[in-house]
Amino acid sequence: MRRLGTDEWSGLAMLAVSVGVGAPAVFGAVDLAIPRGWWVVLFAALILALLVALVFEPGRARCVVFASGVVTSWAVLLTTQGVGLLPILLVITAALSVYVMPLRAGFVLAALNTVVIATAMVLQDRGTADVLVTVGFYLLIQVATMLSSVTLIREQRLRRELSQAHVDLRAASVLLAESARAGERLRISRDLHDLIGHQLTVLTLELEAARHRDGEQAREHVDRANQVARDLLTDVRRTVSELRTASSDLSEALRDVVRDLPDLEVSVEVEPGVRVDEEQASAVVRAVQEIVTNTLRHADARALRIEVAARPPGLVLTAADDGRGFHELVPGNGLRGMTERFAALGGDVELDGADGFRVTARVPT
């Protein structure tokens, strides 16, 4: 079983219409060719089969269930004394077929449905003109509803693909900006080391030599100058080290990655105490990119919560959505790459699909 996507909710709306179409026959307003109890069983079996076909995961079983629903819809129509609005049931099966099978198979189904409608009208001694007009009308309606459903499905798929591309672009922009900042920090640190650090080192060596010269008073001044020079050198080295490992604004970077997604509500929380270097920030950003992309592509989720917390001996990234989860996960290249990236930093990744999809990634800092 799985959670329905946005486009498939329209399928449930069609099932609701089916119930409305069959209600007159259920409550005795339409004459039937078989006992009403048996007809109600057939009608209930039709609705159940179509519902199960919508909810099931794509596969052979889903196609078999849908095929049984199609055959049942034919039986429902052929066992009534008056056609009425019941051919709408066959229109609905044609419209739902695009969720289950390729479009070309849907056209074959529409043709078979048309034959069944024509047969039902012939059995009821309808005139030739009436048969041709009615059959042509329902054939056009079937084709129109199938094409409308296909358009809806493609629109939803394009929206998901656009959201995924949006996430990828945002992540690339964040990483590019971080790389530029890291390059600038490295350039400044080298300049400091080459210009000031070298001069202070030379000064320290000169003062060390002067310290051994005669003159007690000169020795005291030279000792103090020597200590100041060493302190300055220590400060410069500390500044250089901080420039090389300065923590980026991880919270803002992650919010940039998930900003303005149309079909998914994403919340990002980064604890104030989290500190990461360039490699760790890159791993976290790439992990969030992969998690959001997978959520959009597979989870049928409406909300995703991402948290980054400082937990000795490092940080923990947790992401959980409210989607359908999984029973048996076969990691793709993205999840394998995320696991390898954290492993290279000495961390690990855990995946849990029992209630939605949950990712827990740890990395030492």
C-alpha cells in the first residue's frame, strides 16, 4: 500500500462519481436483468477493484486488479435493463487506466468499452441512429478524459522534476559560494603568513641574537620586545588557523537549498553550537540536497523536517518526512554517495522507513 500522490486524488474523485452513477440502480430506480442483490455485489466489487488499483504499488498485481475491475464494469452495464448514465462507469475506467497502464493500452480499453456500450444498447433494441450517436458520444468522452488525466499526470511529474532541479541548483550555488569564501580565506591566510608571519619570525630571531649582547639594561628591553614579538606571531598563527577553518553559516546555506519548493513544506533547524569546516559543510549540504530530492521523487510527502545538532563527538543531521516510507529499501546512487561521503569523514548514515522516511547522519568534528 502507498500514499496517493496529488494527481491520484483526482482518481478518488472519479470513484466518488461512480458511486453516484450507480446509486439509482442500487436503490431500485433502474430495472435489472439479474437479482438486485447480485448486481449490488458486482457494483461493490467494481468500486473496490478500482480503489485497490489506485492504492497498490505499480506492478503486475495492480494491473490484474484493475483488469478485474474493467470486466466487472462491463458486467454491471450489461446486466441492467436501461443504459441510463451507467456508461459513465466505463468512461471512468478509461480515465483511470492511464494511472495503471500505458496510454496505448488505454486506447484499446476505450475501444473495448465502446463495443460493450454498443452491445448493451443493441440488446435493449435501441434504434441504429440512437446507438451510433450514443456510442460516438461516449467514445469521445473516454478519449477526452484519458487525455486530461495524462495531462494532469505529466504536469505533476514536471512540477516534481522542476522542484528537484531547483534543489540541485540551490545546492550548487551554496557550495560554489562556500568554495569562493574558502578560497578567499585561504588567500588571506597565505598573505598574512607570508607578509607578517615571516617578518615577525625574522624579528624574533634578531632579538634572540641581541639578547646575548652585553648590557643588562638593553637585555631587559630586548627580552620584553622578544616576548611581544612571540605573542604577535602566536596571534597571527591563530588568525591564520581561524581563517582556514572558519565555520560557514550552515543554517542559512541549508535554508537556501530548500527555499521556495512549491509542493513540499520544509523546515530547517540548526543548533547555534554547530561548527563545521568546509568539507563537513559540503557533506551536510549534499546530504540535504539528496534527502529533499528523494522526498520529492518518491515519498509522496507533504512536510519534511531537517535538524542539525551538536552531539559529542560531532554533529548529527536528522531528516524525517511524513510520506509513505518503505519496507525494503534498495539505495540508489544518491543515497550510496551520501553514505560514502560521511564515511570518508569518519561518520555514518542510518535509514529508517517504518514511519515515513528518516535519515540520521553523523560526522565527528
